Amino acid sequence: MKLISWNVNGLRACVTKGFGDYFRSENADIFCVQETKLQEGQIELDLGEEYHQFWNYAVKKGYSGTAVFTRVKPLTVRYGIEEDSEDEGRILTLEFDKFYLVNVYTPNAKRDLSRLDYRMEWEERFRAHLIQLDAIKPVIVCGDLNVAHQEIDIKNARSNIGNSGFTDEERGKFATLLEAGFVDSFRHLYPERGDTFSWWSFMPKVRERNIGWRIDYFLVSARLAPAIIEAEIDCHILGSDHCPVKLELSEKLMG
């Protein structure tokens, strides 16, 4: 089973920069996107009749938003976290026969960290959501988690300590999530691979020089770790300030 996740930073713009070509060439079973930045009716995306499309739009126009395109029709679809008034379209939870899929666009703490307190509270609710799901069946989490976990996940670690996306608080919440029974699929296979990132600033020459951050992930319930065949980061794919990340799982090992 092949899954792909991509923060497209505006799907309408990304469509003009090769999104469709990449989508068709990869032939994924499940394709998740974050930061769609659109409302219902603002795009007609022809992905073929075999794909079911699920969208969670933000109330604020041109902001946030997530979507999942899947060949297999899910049993249930949940928008946001249960009992959550979140209106930024950040979470989609799809239930399949053998697992839950959670597509997420984690809130940014902002450059001045003015949203860090909200981020911390949101992280607590999100982790509780995943733990609740994991008690029922295994979970696959993907998306832009807006945090570089370890120094190996960021080009200039020392100079970024304390900055949004690399604060002790954000990194600590990510570590706590892993400790709750989840595995970072890329690090599971490649514990020492550096200089492999998924996001680069739009500042001149930053991407060319590979001054990036790895903030886009596929996490899986620990009991799914043996099913991981491959975890890749398509650094060469343009169209957004993020690049796609991929996960291949053995369906036999998934139960």
C-alpha cells in the first residue's frame, strides 16, 4: 500500500505547477494534502473516478485546509477532533478496515511564538485523539507537523534553537507523542540520514543550498512498524515550499 502526503501551500497554485503530473505518476492508494487554502466549489480536481475525495475546509478564506484522496472508500470520516470546535480545517480522520488514517496540518506557533500556548493545548488534544483511535485499531498519521524533532532534522540546528518549529516545547510534544506508541517511519528506516528535508524557506538560494527542515511526517502505531517497506522524501519535487513524503506498507503485515 502506497501513501503520499504533501503540504501544497495552496492547491490551486500547486495545480499550475505540476501537481496533476506528480499525482498521476505516483499512482498512490491514498494521497493526503495540507494547506489547501480554498473553499468548497473553488476547484474541480479531476483525479479519476477511482478516487474518493474528502475535504476539510477552514472557515477563514484562503487559509489552512486538508484533503484526502483515496482509492478505497473509508468506513467513516471525521472532520476535526471529536468535541472540538476547531474551525481551521486541520484534521481529517478516515477509518478503514484495518487502520485509521489521520491527515493533519499542525498549527504554527508563529515567528514571535504568540501562538505557542495554543499550540501546546492543541497538541494535548491531538495526542489524546490518536491514543483513543489507537486503542481501537492501528493508526497512520501524516502531514505537516510543523516541528523538526531532532537536530539532524534541521540544517542549522544551533542557530534555530528556540525558534518556531524548533522550540523545546514543540520538540517535547513530538517526543511525547512518539512515547505514546508511535513511530517516525523515516527515522525508523534511516536513523542517521541527514540533509534530507521536506520544507525550505522561499528566501533566495535556500532550497538550492538545501537549507531545510524535516517537518512533514508519516507516523505509524508501533505495532505497524514491521509493515514499513519504505519511507521516502521526494526532495526534487517542486510546486510548493514543501515536498511530498511517501510511505509504503506491506498489507500482509497490517493484519
